[in-house]
Amino acid sequence: MKAAPKALLPWLALLSALAAIAVNAAANALPLNGLKTGEISDRFAVYFVPAGYVFAVWGLIYVGILAFSVYQLRPAVREDPRLAGVRPWFLASNLANAAWVFLWHYERFPLTLVAMGMLLASLVAIHLHLRRGLGPSSPWERWLVDAPFSLYLGWISVAAIANVAAVLDYAGWSGWGLSQEAWMGVALALVVALAWLLALREREGVFLAVLLWALVGIGVRFPNSGFVTLATWGAALLVGLALAAALWGRAGRPSGGTHEPRAWPRPRVVVSACLGFAAVRYSGSSSPTRWWRP
């Protein structure tokens, strides 16, 4: 009896991923509750939201989610304990993602923090599991398991801060006597601290590339906002240095686990290239579509 639910997990992982992607697509196509995601986010006067082109990263995230979902169905890896440990948290992350969209569109803003917290916690659990024990056993696994979840976690780490800022603005929070600019400085300091922690401890290149992508997008969105502009570009510089340190550290040490020769480009290199292409592609638009999803 216990074997049946276990055998179903890989298929449930795929179905949950498809459901989450479908909900996000329907959110703007229908749109849900007659409101598009970006229209709702535009109501909030917060600094920690990047320019519209930055949200093109969701395309990469969803490609990565689908790639993992298909890869983990292969008979050769279906019983792999490294992937088996990911599936329950992956299911939870997809449910939380879809729940966030419904809560956001039906304007249950405080409850979006619960869904966002569940999504972030699920991705952190996946990250910790993948870093435990042996690393990826092949370039395929590095590309289709590790890289997508690093990308996803990096973006959701940024989105969680934006979500908190939006809900506080919705609640009319006074900031405990501090200005919005001062709290933006606090948020940027947290991002920089997180970046250097991951650079020094884990050499996490993909995650750091996403943080840098988001910070540059914030700087582009607020080019003439005094302290916020200077602080954002300063934070982007520090995160860029952290990314360089992580890449340098990776180049100087072998990766964990049993690996094949590194004949393929590393995921962080291609992720950075794709983000750069998206910046060129979307920044030229006079009215870029802004999807504020989790």
C-alpha cells in the first residue's frame, strides 16, 4: 500500500508543476477577478520592485520547473534518493505558488504572506537537501535539477521582500518613524549580506546572478530617486563582487559528488547570458508588461 503513493509522487510533481504554470498564465489571460497581476502591484508605493523587463526571468523559471518535472520521471533516476527528497517540497512549492496567485488577485493581501512564506520555505528545503551529501552526478542533473531551483530560490528571495513591502504599504504601516528610503536601505543591506553569505559558503553563482539581475532592474526603474538610486546601484556593485568571488571560488575547487568531465557550459554562465538577452529584448519596450508574481 505504501509503494503506490510513492510511485505516484513523480507524476504528482509533474501535474502540480503544470497546474502552477496554468494558474499563473490564466491570472493575466482571463484575468482572474478581472485584474491583471501588474495592475494590482502598481497600487503600492514601494521601491523594492524592479523594472518590467526583469520579470522575464519567470520564463526561465518555468522552463526549469518543467525540465525538472520531466527529468525526474525517467526510470533511471526515479528512485534516486537525491531527487526523491526534492519531490514533496516541490509539490508544496507548486501549491503555494498557485495559492499566492489566487490570494493576490482576490486581494487577500495579508494571506499572500502565508503563501509566500510556504513557497520560500519549500525552496529553501530543496536547496538544503540538494547541498547535502553528494552533488549532481552528471551535467544533465546539474542543469535540470540544481540550476532551476537555484534560479527559483534566488528570485523568490527577492519577491518575498517585495511582497512584505507591498503588504505593509497596504496596511498603512508608519515605518516605526523611519522613512521608506531608510527601510529600502535596510532591505538592500539584507540582500547584500545574503549574497556574500552564499558567495563565501556555497559559491552559489546562479542564485547571485538573479539577485544582481533584480537589483539592476530596481536601479533602472528608479534612476532619479536620490538615496534609493545610489544605494541600489551600490548594492548591485557589492552583489556583483560577490558573484565574481563565487565564480572564482568555484573555478578553484572541485565540485562535490561524482561528476562527469565539465564539457558543457556551466548553468550560471548560460543563466547570466539569458538574463542579459532578456534585458536587451525587453528594456527597449516603451510599456513593458510587468508581472508581479511571487
